[in-house]
Amino acid sequence: MELLEHIQETGSISAAGRAMDMSYRRAWLLISELNHMFREPVVESQRGGQKGGGAALTPFGEELLRRFRSMETTLRAAIADDLDWLEANRSAAKALPDKA
Amino acid sequence: MELLEHIQETGSISAAGRAMDMSYRRAWLLISELNHMFREPVVESQRGGQKGGGAALTPFGEELLRRFRSMETTLRAAIADDLDWLEANRSAAKALPDKA
């Protein structure tokens, strides 16, 4: 999802990968896998042209990203009390995964 | 959490580990890590005695397990619509992680 956000911002798979310290190959493979995971593609590449192509989220990709971000918020809110309880009960020495 | 449930059922770290195809050493290390992750222990071992010891969840461990199971239910319910949407949009070829 972070990679999708970077593609949204940069319009490029390689720039999005760079922003996440990821090789172009790895970014491309991830997107290819994501594209085949659903009934429609999530990212569309435009090859050629003066700018040497580019990439953009499809309308389906936009909805997927929106839903994931909304799910994150919903999930966090749904168990806010439990997360507080866990935080209150963790040992000082050993941190639980960060809430942020 | 599954390991904790097996300890609850069997009263033994080694039997709980066996139920999950896990070595005693690995089960013990996981429990030890969990015990140090919180302000109070999650599992208590009783050494010695005729039965050669045993293990049980502490009241805190019981609450931890109860909360995790309740969180799972809450989380699933909170995003039921999104999970349905994902399921409806996944490709036939490539399965998403199982809902069960």
C-alpha cells in the first residue's frame, strides 16, 4: 500500500521503489503480483513517449488503496481500548510493536 | 495465542508444543519471551511434584488470551464489508489469505 501511494505521488514505479529503498525489479514484481491478485489491475504502466513511460493507479487501485487506509483507521479504533490495555501492561524493558 | 490455548488445555508446555508440532525448546522460548514482554508473567510453571511439574496461565495470561480472541472477532466484524469486497474482487487464479 505504501508503494501504491508512492506511485500515486511520483507516477513512476522506479521512483516509488526508490522512495522505499527498493530495487526497480522488486517494486515491479510486487506490483505485478498485486495486479494478478485481483480481477482488474491495480497499476497501469504507460510505455514509451517522451518521458519514457510512467505508471498510475487504476480506478480500482485507487479504491483498493482507499479501502486499505480506511480499514487501518477502523481497525485501530475498534480495538483502541485493548491497545491501551496492552500498552499499560507491557514491561518497561521490552517494547511491543509501535502503535504508530 | 494458540500455544497459550494449548497450555490451558494440557497444563504442560511440552504437550502444548507437541500439539503445534513445535519442539519443547521453541515452545519454552516463546513462553519465556511472552512472560518478559509484560509487567506480569503470562504462564506459570510448577516444577517438581509427582507429576513432574506443569504449566498454567496466570490470571493475567487468561485476560491476555481473552482480549486477543475478542480483538480477533471485533476486527473481523469491523471490516466485514471490506473483506467481502476484497473477496468479490480477487482473481479466480490467485487466492487471498483465507478468511477462516
